[in-house]
Amino acid sequence: MIDGPTAHVLLPCHRGCLIRSVRIRLPEQHGELLTRHEDGLDIHHLVWRLGPGWRVCSSAVLGGGIGPRSWILNAQVPGGYPRLDPDRHLAEIAAAEHLGGPGAGLMTAADVTAYTVAADEGVTATATCGLGVHGWAAAPAEGTEGLPRPGTVNIVVTLPVALSDAALVNAVATATEAKVQALLDAGLDCSGTPTDAVCIAAPSPGPTPGEPFAGPRSRWGARLARAVHAAVLEGALRQS
């Protein structure tokens, strides 16, 4: 529930049976939970159909960086993912969903149906949390023997206001700080997984460059941080 100007709305994790053509609208967000049949498996993905007039700043495998984006895709793949062309694979999934124009595509081995959503005064954060392999960002060099267990924390945030280029980058940093805070609050000894990704979506600026700041003490950065923290904390606690 909403209780005061700094409260957030935390929606329950969504789990369910396999679906084929059911489209579930994510609360307060341009998104859908969909299913595709691939390599003998029914597997899921989340799609945000942003449409024209949006910019995204992301570390996405497909369409990363800063620029106009009409959609965001977060696709689940099996553990031990065998393909060496994830960007092409994501483009294929996008084409099958008739997603036109430029977009951003993420991948995860986490259960996408277990996504979590939180909102704070117009900012909405969605997280898929796979914490099978996690650790600290600054760590001693490790060997490469064996395949790592699947794990990825993917975060997609939508804001209702335009952000400047600098604020978009700042928003990625703020989301990452909030993610780490949530993981620690969940009792995990880590800063994330080696393959975490973030997407920040905001309307394209008009005549003005947009909000100049998105740090954790700025108006919109504070809301973003609370939403991300709540979504990641819920997802992490469900795995502990």
C-alpha cells in the first residue's frame, strides 16, 4: 500500500503454470509476460512495448548504451546457454513478437515468471533475480574451469519524466547501489552476479534536456532507488 511520500508499492512475485498465448499486463508498466516454445521447452520472456518517444540507457546485450528504444525484452534461457550469438537470438525473439524499431534485449537463466515489481510515485522497477552464482564485484582473479551455475539479476526501470544523458547514467548507478543494498538486506554476502544488467527507460527530452540528476538523494533518483530496492529485496528473499 502507499503510505506517505516516500513509501513504495511492492507487488507480490508472480508464479504460475506454463502459458502459451496469455498476455499479462505488468502493473503500471508497458510490459507483458509471454511464453515461447523453443528447443522442446516452453520458456518465458517479459516485453515492454514502450512505443515512440522513449530513451533507454542500459547494459543490455542487444541495443545497449543510450538511445531511442521502442521496446525492452528480458528473455529467459536455459542454464548452460549454448548459443554464441545472444544478440541475434534476442533479435529473433523480438521479431517473433512483432517488436518494431530499435530495442534493448536482456537474457537470464532465472525464472522469469518469478519477476517482482515495485513502484514509488511514478517510478516502476521490475527485477528477475537469479542468484545461483553470486559474489563481490572486486574479487581475486578466478580460474575458468567448469561452467558456472546460472545467475543474473536483471532490472528494468521506467520513469515518467525525461532525464538528461548524465542523469540516465546516474540512474544506472543509483539502481545498482539500490540492488546491492537489497542483496545485503536479504542476508546475502555479495554485490550481485557477474552478468547483472540494468535498463533505465524514460521519455525522450523535449525542448529542455530533462531532469539533470538521478542520484539517490535527488527527487527521481530517490524514488528509483526505493523501487529497485523493494523489487530486488523481494526477489532475493524468495530464494533465501
